[in-house]
Amino acid sequence: MKLYKLFFMCIFMVLSVFVFAGGTQDATPPLEEATRGPLPVTISALNGPSGIPMAYMFENKPEIENVLCRFEVAASPDVLLPKLLKGEVDMAVLPPNVAAKVFTKNNQALLVTAVVGEGNLSLVSKDSSVKSLHDLKGKTVVVAGQGATPDYMFRYLLEKNGIAVSSVAEKGTNTDAVTLDFSIPTAEIPAALIAGKIQYALVPEPFSTVVCSKDPSISRVIDIQKEYASIDGNDSNFPLTVLVVRKSFAVQYPEVVREITAAFEDSITWTEANPIEAGKLVEKYTLGLQGAIAAKVIPVGAFVFTPASEAKESLESLYNVFMTFSPEAIGGSLPTSDFYFE
């Protein structure tokens, strides 16, 4: 009988060890115990102008204790999003509407840590007689980015100015309407404008810089940001790019997220102060632009740094524009306060 009691006591002690060991595994380990080596953090830039302020970080990786930062370049948000959702990328730059839609539709999978770029849209043309949006009545404007910020921002501004909008298929039904044409891929718009195939185009950077550099007869005739500020009433710009982080990563390593976000701010500051050197880094890390063009884009690229907690108002103003024309583009509703990492 004593042997049976001793046997069951041993079994109980062994099971207790397993139970408590299992409980320890469920807890989030501290950073220094998270991996046997440095914690790998993958940060992705988008190919193109939004990658410009990240070039410095590619060259000078953030030095964070027990963290190894790795950088990569994605061709487009469509390529980048699956990697974020699978956990292959931890932090990245995205358009604000894309970030909001993922948050709403994918169980709050992404959080925004900062606005890192603002509007840099221009109406470019050889027609110097165009001074305001009202001068575009009855004209056809080729617009870059159907279903994205340029499209809806332009529609919003036209509507606020009481200007009708039509599509190419509807052209002629309202002679005072501005006709929007999305038939030309964004990368081909500068060549079409230079060749005289089109007369007016709404483009973001770097396309306005490219086309104005190649043909001096083409200029930025309307600054979309000034038009937005005149309606908004407080001389504000609108967000165009945001830095995001996977929510699960942010919950587990909030201090790492803060340090990387701070390093991004430093990178933007350096880029603004050193456009020529930054342009060389952009070309070195194949971020989609030649160094000389990148250097010209930097002064007009509207690279900024606004922490998420301070950017909520400007982001919600932009999201309300999307809610007017295409609610589904941001997931059908405004993101909740949990969207903004602090």
C-alpha cells in the first residue's frame, strides 16, 4: 500500500512540473529571452517615392539592443500585404486607406505608428492659362491612381467647388464637367503629356518632377494641397503614406516599435537636410528612382513625421473623403481608436 502511495505521489509531482512549464510557455517572453540570438525585425519600403526617406535606414540600420533590423523593398502594396499578414514583414510603409482597410477587415492586424508622407499631388500641363479648378471645366484630365487617394481627393475638391465630374464614357453629356480619364498607366503619363497626346494630368511625386524636368514647357499649374487647405480651413495637408506595424508584434515588443519609429523620424530629418546624398542611397538600394531624380523630389516630396496619436484628426479627415466616395476602400467605416499605436 505504501508503494502505491509513493508511486502516485511521484506521478503527481511529474504532472505538476509539466502543467507549470506549459503555463510559462504561454506568457510573452521578455525581449532578451525571446530568441537565442538578436530578435529579427523585417521592415519593408515600397518601391518609389515613399521609399526615399527609408534609404538612410537601409544604409544605417537602427542600433537597438538585442534586435537585428532587416530591410527589403516591395514592388507594391499588393505584394507587401500578404507578407505583413503572414508575419514575414513586421513594419512597413503603406497608403493610409490600405492600412485602415486591413485593420477593419483583418481583425485589427495592422496599426499605424506615424504619418510619414503628406499630399504631393499636382495638376501638370502646358496650358499656363489654367489657374484654378474652375479653369478645368469642359476639359479631360488624366488621373493617376484610380480608386486611390489621388482619384478621391480630386473628386472631393471638384465637388466642394461645385464642379461636375464625368467619365470618358459620359463625355459630352455635360459640357461644364471635368472628365476623368484613367486609361493611361501612371508611369506612362509623363511621356504622353510631353508628346502632346494628353493636355492635363493629375499626378503625385515623382511624376510631376520627372515631367517638368524633361519638358520646361510643362509646369505644375494647380497645387492640390493648397486647394485642400483652402476647403479644410486650417491650412492643413492630407496624409499620403503611413508607417504600420503588425499588431501582434506591437503588443509583444512595444519598445522596439517605438525605437524603430523614432529611427524613421531621424531618417526623414537627415533626408530632408541631405537630398543629394539621400538620392545616391535611393539609387544604391534600388528603391525605384535614379539618384538625381530622387534628390529633386525630396524638397517637394512632403516627407513628414507625425506620431499616430497626433495624426488621428488628419487621418480621419482623409478617411471621411473615402467614406464619401468609396467606403469600402477603408473597410466600410472609420478605424477605431485602437488603430493608432502609442
